Amino acid sequence: MAFLLTKLPSLPSLLCLLAFLFWETAGADRVPAIYVFGDSTADVGNNNYLPGSTAKANFPHNGVDFPAKRATGRFSNGYNGIDFLAMHIGFKRSPPPFLSIASKIHHRIVSGIKGANFASGGSGILDSTGDTMSTTNQIENFATVRSNMTSHLSEMQADFFLSKSIFIISTGGNDIFGYFLQNNAPNATEKEKFITTLVSTYKYHLEKLYNLGARKFGMIDIPPIGCCPFPRSLSPTGGCLDVLNELSLQFNKAAMAVMHELSLTLKGMKYSIGSSNAVVSNIIRNPAAVGIKETKTACCGGGKFNGELSCTPNASFCSERNRYLFWDKLHPTHAASKLAGLAIYGGSPEFASPINFKQLVEEDD
């Protein structure tokens, strides 16, 4: 730590350095910050600050089980999976949405010291997916944060800080939905071409984050999205849409190979892939084992399986929310997210590999 004392620091820098000393001695179960990227599975309110966007959840009945029954912009009746992972890591919940504090130039999150959530509902890996903050936009926002960080810390200190932080990424489902809506019966060649493009773009984003200082990556794979209430409502039989599930599995397999490749070529990179696919698939196969009774119909919404209409203030919603897999037509309930967070953080290789998130947190150079 001698490099930290090469010059007399200003008060803000001194506070940062004291924080470094605390985090370095706090034990293997602590990380200094979490940075979150992704779509509505990870968004905690960024879209609230996007004028004209319809991909929002800052109204009832969303948040009915959040503290003070507050609709924060999470697509959930309570917390989402990122919140639970953050809790297991040692934080109160996910860091706040970046856009909520972007104009507060002296805020510690803007200066990078407390982490930030850049995720945006409706976004995807591809810039062409959705009309909110793409992954490219989110990484640009993180680059701004990193630049601000170096106004408080040296490059070496910032690199050290980021190397101990966790970068969580949960995205890809919207890209597959978007592709399906344009081509709902792709042949094998078309599917392979799409997945190749998607994964190569995914790899590019990861390399960009690595070059900005990320070293510990916590990835969330794509769940069996064909079993969500909305796709079920499109099915003549009410069953899962196989093509969506097949594309999800193809992406997950290719992304796993990319992560392994990057870990061999990028010095110091470590990763865990949390399988929301395995979690949701297990719940669907045996819901009673984890206290779930309804896996097809959403708790809140309207139409067939409550999957044709969104969860709005005028929609009906269920009373036994802890017994439902899905909150609305596309997103899990607080209860399901809690199960996923537990399995991905400390579970077996079925739910997180090659190591789980707990091992990623504890992993050191």
C-alpha cells in the first residue's frame, strides 16, 4: 500500500484511501463496489429518467412488496435478482440507478466510489434492440464514472479499486425477443448466424469493460423466456414457445465458451455465470419443492395467463405473490428472484459455474 502515500491527499482523496484500507482488511466476503449492466431484469429505476420511454415500472402495482410499498422502477412486486445478489455480497440492495444521481457532480456514486446500476429495461446487447439505454450507452456511462473516479484517485488506485469490485451483467433476452418478432420460425442456419452476431457483440462489450478496469465478472444467463406468460399467451396450446427457449440455450452455450476464452487471454479476469435458466427450469419442473404453486400465469396483468396485458394500476394482481413464479408477463416475482439470488450466489455448479458468486467475491490474486 506504499504507493497510496506518495503525496499528501486532499480530504476527499483521504476518505477514499481510508475506505481502501477498510475494504482491504474487511475480509474476503467484502467488495468495495458493484457495477450493474443489463435490461429490465437488472434495472432499478434508470428508465424513470428517460423522457418518452414506455418501458417503465415506476407505478403500482409494481413495488407492492418493496419497503414502504414504493414503486421504484423495478419490474417486480419487490426486489429483483440483482438486489438479492447485492445483499449476499454485503450491500443493502443494488446500487442506485446511475441516472438518478448523474447530475449530482459531488455524489460518491458519480465519482465511482459506491458503485452504480446502469441497467435499462428494454435494452439489449445489440444497439438496435429497444429504444432505451443500450449496453453501449451503459458502458459509456460507466466510462464517465471511471473518468470521474480518477479525479479523486490515481490511475493505479482506481485500477485497484475496480479490480476488487464486481461487475454484474444481465442481458440478452430482449435481443432474442426482438429477433423472434421479426422471424418466428428461423431455420438452423438463421439461428446460428443470429447467435454468432449476438455473442460477438457481447464479447466486444466485455472486452471494453475489461479495458476500463473490470476484472471480476458476474454474468447472468438468459432464462427459458419462451415459458414467460407473454410467449405462452401467443401459443395455441398455452405451452412454452420452444424457439425462444432454443435460442436462449444456444446463446448461453456460446456465451459460456466466450467467457472461458476471455479468461485465458485477459490477464486477471475472473468470472461466474449464474444460470437463471437452470433456476427457472427447476422451478417449473418441481415448483412445490420451493413453495411455488403457479408457474404459468402472471400475478399481475390481464388476458390469457395475465400475459397479454402489462401490470398497470388498473390491472388485477394476486394475493399470494410469494407462490407465483411470474410477477408480470415477462418478469419474476420477488420470491422467485430471492430463490435465484440464493442459488446463483452460493449454489452448486448447476446454478453457477465455473465458480459461484460467493467464490468470485472471495477469489483473490
